[in-house]
Amino acid sequence: MANTQYLFWVMAGALTLLFVVVSAFVGLSKGRRQGVITFVVLFIFMLAGALYIRA
């Protein structure tokens, strides 16, 4: 069986890459500042979820 900590970090990395792609598209369509804000909000949401899962 796979190591759950390894899977956790793989999923966190994949979500971070997805957030970068989404933020890039938002930044292209709505402006650079809105893209950065989108990334920060999504990343904080992911960190809060990760801390909730690990606690």
C-alpha cells in the first residue's frame, strides 16, 4: 500500500499546479492583480483544508 504522506504531498503539488494554471488564465482575462489574488485565495483554501485533514 502507498505511503499516505507521499500521496498527500503529491496531491498538494498537483493542486498547486492547477491553481497556477487557473490563476494564469484569470490573470490573462481580468488582469495581473486579479490573477495573483485568485492564486492566493485558492492556496489559502488548500492550506486550510490540509491543516484540517492532518489535525
